[in-house]
Amino acid sequence: MNPKIAQYLDFIVEIDKIKSIFRKSRLFDRSRFENDAEHSWTISVMAALFREFSPFPVNLERVLLMLLLHDVVEVDAGDTFLYSPERGLAEERERKAAERIFGMLDPEHRDLFRGLWEEFEARETPEAKYAAVFDRLEPIYQNYLNEGSTWETHGVTRRMILTANAHIAEGAPEIWDFVRGLTDDAVEKGFLAP
């Protein structure tokens, strides 16, 4: 048996646990809460589809890998709600998780995957700025379609959304304009507190 194949499959089995990490947002159809794997898949498709809205050229392969890997650390760290007061504590837990999970791989893949995860977290490169747009757009749109159910449950306001997600403007200004209009409409419809 090829040990490298076995090592890669061990990594796949480990990150497959992401399917059991449930988020605070419901699916677009409201049927249940979304898991991290579903989130990663959806935002990857979004990034490929919305590419024309990037204000700069991006390497789509890097973007897609970032989006597919960005939440695997939650296998150990769990999902911390964006608007939670504990959000600041998540960074250290996620760094330890990244070290362990990506450390399961050979040095080449460990460094590549860990580097992509860190690049995504830093949001400094064009690819990371663009990828971050969809990580935030999807739950905003889910909550809009769900008439603000998660927003209401957790006391999220329009101001909180705009503050926590302002970086969308760097990665896709037209999408940021859309988000601002969407949150205005959500306030008007009573789905979201101002």
C-alpha cells in the first residue's frame, strides 16, 4: 500500500468531520441549519460565478482552495458566530487547529494548505479579499431569505452587519453596494433592526 495515499486519505477522513459542524444560519430553503461543508461548497460556486465582479484579476484556483479549506479548522475549534462576543477568542483556537490538521500532511501540502488558510485569514491579497466576499455574502443572503431568523435570535442589527462585513467593499464593491441595499430592505421589511 502506498503510504502517501494512506496519509492523504487520513487527512480527508479528518476534514470530513466538517460535515458535522453546524453554523447559525439556515439553508436558503429554511429547512435546517447549514453545515460547514455545505457553506464551503456554496461559496466556492459563488466565487466562480461572480468572478466578473472582482475589481482585480484573481487566480480562481487559489480562491477556490481557500474557500474549500477556510473552515476545516472548525473541526477542532468549532464554529464561532461572527457577531458573538467570543469571536475574538476563536483566533487562537483556530491557529492551534490549523497546526494540527494541516500538520497531518506531507510538508509540501501542509505548507500550501496552511499558507492558503493564513492568506485567507489575513485578507491582504486580491485572492483573499475576493474569497472573503462570499464567506460573508452567503450568510447575509441566507438570513435575508429567512426573514432575519438568525439575526433576530442573536440580536444582530444592520449596523453590526455593515461594520463586520465592510471588507466586502475591497473584494467586490458592487456586491458591497448590493449588501447595503439588501440590509436597507431587510430593515424596511422588519427582518433586521437598524
